[in-house]
Amino acid sequence: MSIQIRVVGLVASAIVATAASAQTAVEWKVSEGGNGHWYALVAADYSLTWPQLNAHWAQRGAHLCTITSAAENAWVADRIVINPPGDGALLGGYVAQGGAGSVGWTWITGEPWSFELWATGAPGGPANEHYVYMTDQFHWGAPSGYWDDCPWGYGGSPMAVIEWDADCNADGVVDYGQIRQGQLADFNGNNIPDCCERGEPCVSGNFPVEWKVSEGGNGHWYQIINLAGQGEIYWQASRSSAIRAGGDLACFESAAETTAFLNLTSGQTRGNPWIGLYQDHSAADYKEPAGGWRWTSGASLAWTNWASGEPNNAVGEDWANMWINNGPPGTWNDYKPTNPQGPDGFIIEWAADCNGDGIVDYGQILRGDIVDRDGNGVPDSCQCASSLSLAICCASDLDLDGEVSTSDISLLLLSFGEQRWLAPECDLDGDGTIGGGDLSVILLDFGPCYAPPSTFDAQAPTPLLLPDATAPAPTPPAPQSARPAPQPRERSS
């Protein structure tokens, strides 16, 4: 039975100016009485058909918004749709062709049609009005937040409300939020956890996050290595680990970068990690406590974010950490790693673009766009161009043992039928998928790989090594760039 609800009180009486801007997702928090879902107002591409539009958002982990309660309707109206001035936004409700009036309306997700808030006289327009949109101003005799039926492509400002509610790992938390907060990896950027796409158990952790250029960022990637409980963590050893991973200790050069980093890692275990800031005693401006501080990247210290009373050089503190748990988040403190209460990890930043294509290499490696078989954070193509290392340059040698053999075929078959990003090193023919073409490449290359003996290197991939908590901290190094100059890309793997 259709439920006709036209009680104005169901829509919040005070419409506040806190609507989400287009493309900005907002969470209806459980702590605020919500369902933990995320919503956004986006452009509705009416050049697509209804099924095509739904498929477009399904590929991005979302769907057109479904409304199942008065509370949800009021929240979506107030926080997402009320965006002056406009003509409403498409929801995920529709009626099958040939439906009429209030009969046959359904949600694209198959959820029960248990709530509706039609404007007076709706539904009941022309026969082609098969879709639901929510008004965002006084319209057809109804205030904001009510629904009307409409034809496909209706409205002068075609907008739609999309919703993320998937929980592919069944941990009770919407995946999209965990991705946004850095708890689950989504390196290919489709808003679906990589672990679910790979069919692997999902483990919440500190995954690399990107400050995207499309969001006003620098395109760099960051990761917190948290080593709480593992003893004294030295700055120099931390930096060595960051460099071996293809990056360097993070250098925060603006308030915007700091804010973005804190937002992107808000769900992670963060502690009070080391950053790439140290005091150079040989610098012309060296003076305790605030002179001679330098970024490892060589960037100017034009912006500072010292915590109150810092730096204070208490007992020779020549290195900096970021307060997150024990002080105002994002502020800096000078420290020496001899106190058990000192920094409990470090932050890696990846900024290098060795192939000069304008995109940070590490992100391309994570997304599977570039191959890094030895796991050192540097594209194989750049290493091959600079060192002619056999283990890198013999692309069909998947196990890096110096020859193309049946073991390489076995590795390829483990990823057979997968998309490139799941095992980029196996997409030998570059067609985006792993299949017969790649097997043909291996068979053509079957046999030993050859290279000058001086360049032979068939060592297995090296994992990220964590700092030695017992090693003394040496004198800080002189400034050097963490952003290598582009190298020629003579060949690709």
C-alpha cells in the first residue's frame, strides 16, 4: 500500500546553509543518529540512459540515493540537496515503464519502498515521468525536500544525489569512509577496497594516501609507519627506511598540506611520528633553538608550525616530529630519540617523477600503471634506463631468477584473467588484462636472459626495512633533494 506523507514537519524546519558542494561527500554519522552512509551531490549525465547512469556509479562503489525514512530524507535535504538556487536532484527511485500514479515505485537497490514524501499532486504527471527527484526550493506547491516524478533529463540544473553504503568486508563500517580515512587501500581509485576486489581478507591499517591534484593537492603520497612499543625510533634510521622505500621523510610546507594529511589519515594509528625536519649545525643561520632548521627535500622553511614553546632545544634536540596524539595535531616539536616517550614512527612522502610524465611514480606503481617488481618504490623502467639491471630489464623474468622458464609461466597463470592493476608485472603485452597474449610473450622469450656480467643482478625483491631501534643517531646530513631529476626513459618493462 502506498504511503502518502505530506506533513511539513517531517522536513527540518530550519534549512541551514551547510549543504555539500557538488562532488563533496558527507557522512551521516552513526554518532549523530545516522546510518554511517556517505552522500554527495553530483552532476547527472543525462546523455546516459538510466541503466547506464546506475552502472557508472556502481563502478565507483556508489548508487543513486535511496530514502527509507523521514530522518534520512530530512538529512539529505538539509545537508546535500539544499544548494541555492537549483531545481532539485535526482534520487534512485523509479517506476517501470507503463506504471501509473503511486503504484509500482521502487528503489534501484531493491530496498523496500517503505517511505515516500510526494508533493501534492505527485506522482501523477505525464506518462513519461518515471523518475524521482527531490526539490530544493518551493516548487509546485511543495517546500524543499519533497519529491516529484519527472521525465528523464528533467531540470535546468541536472544534479543527482549518490550514496555509498557498501560494506564488502562485513565489519559494520561503510567501505567508502574507511577508504577516505586511510584505513583500507583503494589504489585504483574506484571507491571499492582493493582487498575485496582481490578476494583477500581486509585488514584495517596505515595505507599510503594521496593528496590529489584534483582536490587542490600536490599529487604526493604519504604513509605513516607506526612502530609504537618497539623501543626508541631514531630519526636517521627512519629516514634511511623512507629512502629505501622510494620516498623520504615527509616535508610539510604549508597549512593546506598538513590539514590534508590529517584528514586523509584520520582513521589510522598515527602516534607522534618523525618528519623530514632537522637542525643543521653548519648552516649560516644556525642558532639555538630556532635557527638552522631545514627540510630534507631542500625546500625553504617559509612556513612553520611549531607547537607552543617549541623548538626549545631541551638537551640537544636536533630533529623534529609531528604532534598528533600528544599535542595540537599537525604541530611540530624538536626532539632527540633517547626518551621512551619519544616519536613512535615516521611519515614517508613520495614525490619523485623519474620518468617526467608529471605524475608521482609511487602512485602509478600502486595503481598498476607502472611496474616495480623489486618493490623499492622506483619504476623498473627508470632503473633499467639508468643501470641496465638484468633483473629489472628482462620483463618476462617474473621471478627475477635470470631466465624465463616454467616458473614464470606458473606466476603468470596465478593472475590469469585478472585486470592489469592486480598484477601489472604480468601484463607483458600491455593490453590491460592478463591472458593468452602475455603467455605468448613468455614463450617467445623462453630461456636465459642476457646482459653484461657487470650489470647482472637477480636478487629477490627487498621488503621495506624498519629502523634499528638500537642504532645511535648520527649527525644530521646536509640538505639534499628528495625529488630526483627526471631520467630518460629509454625503454619500458
